[in-house]
Amino acid sequence: MTTNRTPVGEVRPSQLLWTYGPGALIDLPSLSVVTLGIDQWEKDRCQPVTEPRLLTAVRKVLGQQVDSLRMPPFQKSEHVDQWSAEANIGVPVRPFPRWMRCVKCGLLSPFDTGLFEIKENRFRPERTRFVHKECRGSKNDQPAKDADAVPARFLLACRNGHLDDFPWRYFVHGGNSSCKGKLRFFESGASLQTENLWVRCDGDNVHCRGVSRSLAQAFGKAGKENLPGCRGRHPHLDHFDEECDEEARAVLLGSTNSWFPITLSALAIPQAKDPLGQLVQDGWEFFDDLDSETAVAVTVKALRKTGALPGIDKYSASDIWTAIESHRNGGGQDAIGEADIKGPEWDVLTATNPPSDYPHFMSKTVTTPPGFEKHIGRVLLLERLREVNALLGFTRVEAPEVTSDPSERPQMASLARRKPDWVPANQVHGEGIFVQFNEDAVQAWEAYQGVKHVDQMLNKGHRGWRNRRSLAPDEGYPGIRYAMLHTLSHLLIRELALECGYNAASIRERIYANTSGESHQAGILIYTAAADSDGTLGGLVDLGKPENLGRLLRQALNRSKICSSDPLCSEHDPGEDGSLHAAACHACSLVAETSCEQGNRYLDRSLLVQTLDRGDAAFFVGL
């Protein structure tokens, strides 16, 4: 990360999608910065990621002008001369919020007024900081000396994705004021609760000298009266929207509700008839303009050195040239234009002869766990898979809506001032277990009266939840089939994390429950997808073997029958409080937010087993 070519810290490339993307605040030890929009990144330093299905889905949301998915820029070597050009590789950031607070005297002022000076540490970028040059202590009676200045930890945000500095002068004066007096931040009690945090004006004007106000009056109902309207500011774009009718809310620096990423992900599934054809399709940008077998040999030699297309060096130049000509003539083009992400994945995972040894996909069919033949139709072990994620935009204050059509998210803030021609992406490799359920058993279960009752409860909670957010209540409900599969997925993730040796947050899920097409889906994929070595160790696939998976399923179901929060957990009715889960809580069913594709929504363990409150909706009976 650099600000005005001054390195200020480091983050991992994957964090630029999930935590610190464009518009997000990065809270460093002595500094707070905002990541600037992608139109200010060095596009040429961002390596392209090839995944045609995901690119098509991104274009459906952001427009046809998006021509590529690209990795964030990063240094390939840790041993870099700090004064070299390579040391400046990174993403641009800018100090935000502008208002700083002196830790000695409490002075509040923007960093660009000349009262604060930046102290750069080229060899320890994370120690770069601002100092108050003429600080004389809290009582103004000490010799002038440098004192550290830290970001003022209060901001304004709204649901339209805007972010602004806290209006300190407006707040302390109770409205617009021409006073230019110095502001001081001070504490009045032993704790750091907001009612003990105050801001005071030390101006010369007799009407505002010594006037002060507690920060408690910036939150809740009091905040509506004491804060101005939203100015429509996007600090990562250097841009103000013309108008914004959303309420500006006070948020704390570092709070999780200041930035929620909106992402799309896709599994790299085989779309060609053979592994070489798939490699050519994946690396088509390298082969598109080649006109001879000799040119192919030169390109493959270069690819071998860079490692940009692993596995291509196993084939001869003549075979690769044949595959290139086949691809140009239309081979392997059928699925590239498909915007549906999960549909083609389901077709590959449920194929009679699933692909077994492709560059990013290796699978093996195993027998169904003993005792579960009535419920489970198939188990597929994915010994090798690749997931590609793309960042579309972000929201603030409230988490993004999970809808079938991401373009229906009006509150999504843009990553660039203009329509982006590329979006940040990353790819991770891992392994997984796919479980396909018996469609006849699922349909018979859906006909139970108890299941229909739970369906009505969850749907009522869904409608109430959307009504409170002024959203169309009849849209977005995934259905009772999804809720059952989703809950089982969570129970299995919790059980697998105890035995497979992986970090629980590195295990993810994909739920296949679409019933709108010709063939109904009923399956779950539990897989590892971490940017580091987590995800490629083989521990998860080993637990998918029949003898292990059957034991884990029984353990998971037995644990879920009684929760340590019962009877409150089992008796929870989402229709009464407008929540999005029934018999589910942190003690029994919830997992890390990074693992769940629905943000821990639409869960109910009574759909799987008999609970203290309900026994007529269980899918697994008699185990």
C-alpha cells in the first residue's frame, strides 16, 4: 500500500477482495487509510485470471465493458530494496479520516491544515505516523515538542455506500457555525464509553467558548437530530454524488459495518472435451494471436519460465497447435456464454462419468455411506478444484442483499468513478466433498405437513425482514429445500473442522437447491478454498470416504438434536421477530461468515432431526 508513493503498510492480496477492497478503511497502528478505486490502480501490474463463466456473470451485473478479471498487484519477493521502483508495487491509498487527534493535548484538526506532520519510516512502513509539531501538553504549559497524532475514530456513513468525516464543528456547535476555534477531544470518566467522550470548542467567540458535547449524542435517535444530512461522498473516488436521501449515521473506525464486499464466485469446471483443450481454453489470451507451431513452442517456453499456465509444458507443440486450431473452429465454446454459475457446475458434478483428471478438476466417485442409501444418491470426492472470486462492489451500514440477480442491489457502491473495464479477482485451489441427495426422498419429505409449517414460518420471517428494509417481500426466499441442505452443510462443516485439521474458516460451502429448471437440484459441496497451503493438504477428501463420512454424518445429526441453548433455540419462531433462522444458533449451527454463502441465514435443524419443539419435519428419521 502506498500513499503519494510513501509505503504505509502491507496486506495480503486476498484481503483486497474480502476485507480491504476499494472504499474500505485499513486501520494501521498509527494511521488509517482508505483504499482508492481501481481506476487509480496500475492495471498493467495486475495479472489476468481466466474464468469465462465468471466473467460473463460479472458482465451481466456491471456491463459488457468489463474485459477481464485481474489479481491485485503484489511483490513476488520479500527481499526488495526499499528504495527501488519495485518497492512501490501495491495499491494506492489515502489517509482517511482527514481529522486527527493529538494524544497529548487532544487537539482535533484535519491533517492537511499544517498542524500535523507526517513522519515516514521507509524501512518499517507500518510505523509511518503523523505528529503534532507544536504540542504543549493538555494544560498548554509544557515545552513544544512532537506528539503522536492518531485518526479521530468517528465517521459518517449511509446505506448508499457513502462515507464522510465526522462533522466535528457542526456537532459541537449544534449546527452550521462560522467559528474557526480549535477543537479539543477529552475524556471525562474512567471508561471509554461514548457518554464519557467529549469534544470542546476553545474559540474566542463568547457564544461558543468552552461549549462541549458528548459523543453519545451522535448515536441512535439523538444522532438524527445532531448530525447533518449525507453529502454523498465517496472518498475512494474523490467524488461527491449530486444528492443522497439516506440518513447519515455515525460509525466507528474499524467497525465491521463500514464495508461489506459484494462478490461472485465460480468453480473452474471442465468445459472442453479433454485436459489439453481445457488448458488451451484457460490460457487463450496467450494463444489467441499465434499463427504457427513454431510460435507455440516459443510461447510454451515462456510460459514454463513464468508459471502462468501450469501443466502446459507436458504437451508437445504440435499437440498444442492442434488444440488451438480446434478451439478456433468452435470447439469448447458452448458454455462460455452461460451466465448461470451453479447450473453448469451441477451438470458436471452429477454427470454419469464426471471428469477425473483435468488441470483444475480431479474427481472420484465413491459409494454412499452405509445406512444413508435412502437419503443420499451419490458422493463425489474432488481431489483437485479451483475457485475464482470477483469483487463487484460494496455496501455500508447493512450487509448486501443475497438475491438471485446481483443487479437488484441498488445500494451497491462502485469500485471506480466510471464503469470499470476490469474487476479485482483471486483464485484459490483446494479439495472438496460433493453429496447429491435422492430426489425422490427430498420430494417426499417436502410433502410433510410439518415441513410445510416450518416453510411458512421461515417465509414469514423472510417477509418481515425484507419489509423492515423496504425491500420487495415476495423476492429472495430460497425455499425450504435450501434451508434443509444449508443446515446440514453447516453441521458437517462444524464436524469436519474438528477432525480434518483445517482452519474452520477455510472450509466453505456451495448449496445446489434450484427447482426452477427441468431437473431439480439437491446437493451440497463442502470444500476448502484458502489462498495459502490450507486447502491442498488432502485431509478433507480422506474424510469423504464412506466409512468416515457416515460416521461424521451421524455425529453431526446426533449433536444437533439437543442444543446447549435449548429450549430457547428449538422454540425460536422467525415469524415473530422477523429473523431469518428458526432452530439455529451459535451453539449448534452457525459457522464463520467466510464459510457461509448466505451469511448464516435460512437455517433450522428441525428440518434434519427431531428437536425438543418439533419432530414432524425431520429429513433423517430412524438413524
